[in-house]
Amino acid sequence: MSSPTQPQPQQLTGHKAPSTSGANAPQGPPQALAGGRKKAYKIRGSPFIVDTRYDVIKAIGLGAYGLVCSAKDTVTGRYVAIKKIPKMFQDLVDSRRVLREIYCMRLLGGRHPHLLELLDVLSPVEDTDKEKKTFTDLYLVTELFDTDLHGLLKSKHKITFEHHTYISYQVFKGLAFTHASGIMHRDLKPGNIFLGAQCAVCVGDFGLARGGIDFKGKMVKDENIDDADPGIVPVDVVDLTDYVITRWYRCPELLLMLGYDHSVDMWSCGCILAEMMLRRPIFQGTNYLQQFEVISHLVDFPTETEDVAKVMPNATGEQCRMTVRLGKALKEREAKELGDVEAARMSTRIRLFKRFGLDPDGCSRTWNRYMDMVSQLLNFDPAKRLTACEAVLHPYVAHLAKNDEQLPLFQSGFAELQKYTRSKLAVQDLHKYWSFDRAELTEAMLRDEFWQAMHQHPGMFAAAAELAEEDDA
């Protein structure tokens, strides 16, 4: 899927080579290993071993599982990010998550401009059967971006509506492709939205993502969707962990540790869109119970236990009663402070205006469209949240969508989007592709999976997608 074709807003970041100085730079020259095939750097006191084609520049941060460094690929001339994941098999649950990250990124195969591309998985120092049984560290090579949204929000750069809509639109398009591919990101936050020159956006860090999951949003009701698709497992028969998404971006059903689907990503989008304007997180709880309560101060909660049970059928009686208590407390507080007539007008949308210190009746059409979008993303009922496909078509970003050559695809509905997306994926046999995630994996089995990932040609998945594209032409 292409990027929108209208002119980009004024850039917020400068596209330049990373600095090679400072405390995060390598400590001394690298040491040659494996007959010159590898080289070992020392960065922040730890070894960082890469293929000889990569010149490591400096440490740029810590990912979910390890150190991330910038480097230059001397073969292609491009700058890349290399993530070291140490002690891979100390926790097999974490090992499986890393394997999912690799599989998610390779399935997408760099086929969408707004999703981070996995360029390489580096093999160990000694490429032998013995090393296969003993290696502990893994290195993933991806694209390198100037900054991320978290860094931008902490900066003094002014973010206009033009920037806001352009960034949001690209995130929605990337998510629409991700969800149509049967993948939930599950860790959307500003730090995982990367920004390049001219506000180019890439959604990255698939470390907590889960693939092979049926899209269970309301748009899946389209009769053209094949319920018997062997490549995607229905979400209600998959054991999903509740501990995903940084707390401030978690939706109510996750905080209650109930079942969930792709709509968890859309709640996170609502939090991010609000944060981009406020320049601070909109919900900042110190634990999961307080986070739930903080959300209840802004979002409409059900005020009858039956309504909670309809929205979240797996909720316990106590969870239903707690939700209703919070919903009623908000209504009672508003009635006391505003009077019955004004309180009756209150909604998530109106409260958002007040949170921003704005009068909804005196705001521009753009502000009203923005508040409408955020309020639809921050809906207590997962089934009523905007899907990524619907978000692309929302009036707030309509001026971008109308110039997008992919607009007819989104207008045609989720079934067509899913059909198109599946044709562009790196592999077509999804049932076989995700088979590892349906099995109990021992350390030996995980080592086999990682070993295969290391030795697959980096471009093989992209090549498969190119062939699919040629077949469509």
C-alpha cells in the first residue's frame, strides 16, 4: 500500500547520519572474529557482535528485550538499527515472543511503507551445529529512523493539525494492513511509532505482537469473509495473555483481564492521538485498578450490570458491579457540579473538550472532527470502537484519504481489504506459517526455529510478495 500522495507537512526531524561520539559510542575499535566474518564491539560495557558489513555507530536505546544500536550497512550504504537480544533461552516464554516478532515482521515482508521492515537476522559467531545448541544471543537488523513519537512529544517542536493528521493517517493505514494480515500489535505507544524525514511514519517493535489471529471486529461480519480460513485461528479459541500494552495505553477489557481482540490496538490509538495534542498521556494510573478508575473519569461506562455483561460476557459479578459503581459515580458527580440538564449532555466527546480546556460550541470543524475520532476510539465497548479501516475513512483524515490511490480498497470494506492484503503477504500458507505457535515448544525446538530464521535469505519473503504482485498485474 502506498503512502498518501498529497504534499507532506513541514518536517519535524532532520534526516542525517547518526553521531559517532558520546558515551554510547563503541569503546575502542572492533575485534575481528570468525576469520573476519564477524566483528565484536564493546558498547556500554557489553559485547556487541555483528557481521563485518555493519559498522556500529552507537547505542540508541533499549528495546523490550535488549540493547539497540545504530549502524551503517557498508554493502547498501543505508543506516540501520541492530537490536541485541541477550540470554535468549533463559525464559522460553520470552523466546517464543521474540520468534513471533521475527515471524510477524517477515510475514509482512516490508510490504507496507508504514510497518517496520526486518532486514536481517544475524547468525552466531561460529556457524556450526555445536553453536546451534549453545548460542545465547540474537541480533535483529531493521530500518533506522530519526526519532520516535515519544521523542517528538518530549521535544519543543510545535505539532500542528497538519502534522497530527498526517502521522495519525499513516498509523491507521499500517494497522489496517496488520489487522487484515491476522496480526495484533498489542504494544502500541508513542515509543513504538518511528518518524523519519518529512513525517514518514513506521509502526515498529512487534515484540508483543500475536499473529494468526482472526479479525473479530464488527467488520468481520461481512459474509464474504471465509470463516473456515485455515490460516487464521478465531480469537476466542486462542489463549491470549492479558499482560500486553504499557499500562497507560491499555483498554478496559485488558485491565479487567478479560478476552480481547484487535480493538485493543485501536484504544491505544485513541490514547496516542490525545497525547499528541496534550503532550502528555491522557490516562496515567499507577496500577491497573487505578488506571481503570482514571479512565472512568472521562469515558462513558455502563451504569447497569446487564449492560456490562453484554459488552464483556466474561466479566465476573464483582467486575460488573465495580464498573457500574464507577459509571454511576461519574454521572452523580457531573449532576452535582453541572446540574441535571447540563449533566445529561455530557459524553466522552464533551468531556474531552473540557479536558483540553475548550468549548465545543466555539471550536473549529477540525477540532470537532478530532474529538469525534478520539471519542470513538476510546469507547468502553470494543465492538463500537473504530476499526483501523474505518479510521482511515474518518472525516478527520478525509483530506488525506481522498488523494490516496488505495481509497477504493478501504471503501469496499474489510473483506476486500483482507483479500488484497493476503495476496501481498510474504507467504500464502498461513496455517503452516504459524504452526509453531500452536505447539508446546522446547528449547531445542525454539533453537531450530531461530536457526532457520538466521539462515533464510533476508530478501526471500519480499521476493515472494513481488511475485504475488506480478501475478495481480
